Amino acid sequence: MIVQVYTAAWCRDCRSTKQFLEEHGVAYTEVNVDADPAASAEVLKRVGKRAIPQLVIDGVWFQPYAPGRGLLFDELRRRLGIPRAAGNSRG
């Protein structure tokens, strides 16, 4: 599985997404939209807004959070094939 995470240093949800991936042993490549204007343009082209974090999992774009709800842990697990631990609704 090839995972890319479009992020920025100031983005709290980006940090949480990377932490989730690291806690579950998911290797990823980080793409910083502040450091790479082409990456920022790619996010806008793909999702129609400058919203981060964005994950690209084997070429499929996915926004791992919902405004007001935070990270979508169950959806992240499903897309990444991570089983849910019994009694654990978060990470």
C-alpha cells in the first residue's frame, strides 16, 4: 500500500493523522503544501478546496477528517485495513 499525506506544520488535524498512521505502523510519505506550491495546487485540483490533511491511498484521495467531528477513525481503519481494537473508539 502506498500512502501519501498532504499536510502543513500548522495543521492540528494533520499532526493527528500522522500520529494515527505512526501508531498503527502505516508507512507514508508526507507532502507539505506550504513548502511545495505544486502540492497545494494538486490538493485544490483533486478535491476542489485547499483542505488538509488529505490522504492518497494507492492513488485514491481521501479526507480523513470532518469539520466539527475531527478524525474519522473508523473510516481511516477501514481504508487502511486496520482492525478496530475491542473497546477502543479512537486510535
